[in-house]
Amino acid sequence: MKLAIFLIALLFTLGAYPISKAQVIAIDAIEIGSASQSGSSGNLPSVSSFISNTRSPALFRTSIASEIDHPNVFRKEGFQIDFIFSLNDDKRHQFIAGIERNSIESDLFLVNGSIQDTLSVSANYSVRNEYFFLKSGYQFTLRPDKKLSLIAGGQVNFGIPVSSRTEEVIFYRELENEEFSFFGKQSATAGLTIPIGIRLKLFRNVSMSLLVKQTFQYYRIDGSPVIASLIGTNLGFHFKLRD
């Protein structure tokens, strides 16, 4: 239902575009692909603040003595389907409505501490979030009817949370490591993506797109707000629906 509302709203937006009678917007292609991005956050909270904001602070087993390091690594992997609309008489201007299913893993902190105030350990904290994304955007395609096209544009996205897990891995000096996983707070996410890349025609109506995407994404990692800067590649297969 939410997806239908989103697509209808996008179509109304496209309908408001100032076009003449000859300039009709219609669906031009469907693109299916995978995306992989990684990066970091410039506003990562302290480890104590992170734990206090989580859904279940009492479940963490390590009494923290000091922070050794904060890896501050964010990884985003997923699958996406884009519906591409264009003007009948100028296919350089393209409008996108799409959906994605993504997982976002965040490696956050490595600390020294103790368990039961006697056993010295180190521990690592990480968060894994699953999202269903809705997105829309615009891209300019240079030489859209040629074998090789150049693409640049911008997209906005909104992520609906599916699941959230926070993990604590405890490293003992002389014992086997232990891993604990807790349910985390689920929160929506929103972001801005700037793609740039190429599209190579393979057959008459089938092309391959390779894009480099820079994304600025607002998350709440188990209750703690962060803005992550991510960059990576997007490989997609572009199926043209009309000539």
C-alpha cells in the first residue's frame, strides 16, 4: 500500500513538470541491479552514550574500562529495481521511481573492560539494520540512443525499518570468544545519493549500467543518530520498454 501511494505521488509530480503536448512522460525502461557501498560517520557517539541509548542497555555484559578504538565502518549491500520515465521527444531527461532491499552493517567500538569485576576482556560492538527503501530522482543521460551513454543525477530515499540487531563480541585472553545478539530500536532512515557513471548497450533493448554513487544517509543505530557518508558501485541491467 505504501509503495502504491509513493508511485502515485511520483506520477503526479511528473505530471506537474512543465511540458508541451508533444512532450509526454512515459515509462521508458526497468533497471534491476545490486548496490554495494561503504563509508564512515563524522558524528559517531561515545561508547557510553551509544549503550545508554540502546533498546536494552542492561543486556551488555562488559563493564567498560576504556575505549581502544572505534572502527567507524558502515557497509551497505542490497538489491534494487528502478522504473525509469522519460519525455517522448527528449530522452536525455529521465525520472526514477524505485524500490530497494538493503542491509546496513555498522562496526562501531572496540573496548577494554571486565566481566563480573574480575575477568579482564575486550569487546566489540556492532549493529545490523535491514530496510525496505523507496526512492525517486532525476538523471541526465548524455547520448541515450548511442552504444555508450554517460549518466549523472540525484536521488532521495526513505528507508522503512525491517529489523535491527546489536551485537556484542567478547574476546577472552585464554577462553573461547562469546557472541551476544540483542534486538535493537528500529527507526526510519532518509538520504541523498549522487550517481555518476556509464551505460553500455549489449543488445537492442538491453544495456548494462555501472554507476559510482555517493550517499549521505541519516540513521539511528539502535537509538543513536548518525549521518554516514557512503560511496560505492552499482551494477544494473537496463531493459528498455520502448524505442
